[in-house]
Amino acid sequence: MEGQRCPDFTLPATSGKTFVLEEAGKPLVIYFYPKDNTPGCTNESMAFRDLYADFKAAGADIVGVSRDGLKSHENFKAKLELPFELLSDGDETVCTLFDVMKMKNLYGKQVRGVERSTFVVAADGTIARAWRGVKVPGHAEEVLAFVKTL
């Protein structure tokens, strides 16, 4: 997907907003995560939260995407004091656009779920960088270092 135009999408967001990609107008970090209130997703969201001012200083915004509903997202956002919006993709439309739905092993069973992935969309609407199968430690810092090169 790198170098390609980012697929346009609209999703319901926290704070009663509707997120429209084409209205972003600046570099955007989109991180896909499996589920609110799980250890890895909590740590990943807190890492992006803790670096949010640095992302803003670099001219970028951040959104998190999962299949959880808006009520779950609102609670997760409030609990972690996230300064950015979380987007609800309950029907997996955007997850499918970005090809992040994968078969995963969970306690010895095959389940379909979101592969932790991050995409940086440049101001011109192209995907500047993609990370798939993300490991949380150090990831937000790596994304920030990349954003600073844009």
C-alpha cells in the first residue's frame, strides 16, 4: 500500500464526531488495534497519547481504529485520557480496505481479528509508510521518528 493513494473513508468517531479522511488535510497516523481495554491495546494507546504533543508539533494527527462500538471507545478514551479520536469500524469496512483482518491464534483456537497495524498518510493523501504485525514496545517512537521526516 505504500506509495498508493489512501482509500477514502468515513467512520463514526468519539466526541460525537464523524471522521472523514479527505478532510484531514495534514499527515495522519492511523493505528488499527484489536480491542479496547486489553493490555497490548492499552499500552499502545498510552504510548501514542504520551507522544501526542510531539506528533502535533511535527504537523500530524492520530486516530485509532477498532471494531469496538462508540460506547466502548468513549469509555476507553476517557479512562486513558486520550487526546485523539477513536473510530468505530463495527462492520469492518475500513479494516478490510487496509487489509488488517487476519486469522490469529487465541488460546489455541483460530479466530478472525484485527492485526495490529499502523499507517502514516501523507498530506497529499498517499500512504507514506505501513507497519503490520506491530509489536507495541517502541512502536509509537518509531512512527514519530518517521513522521518527522515528512
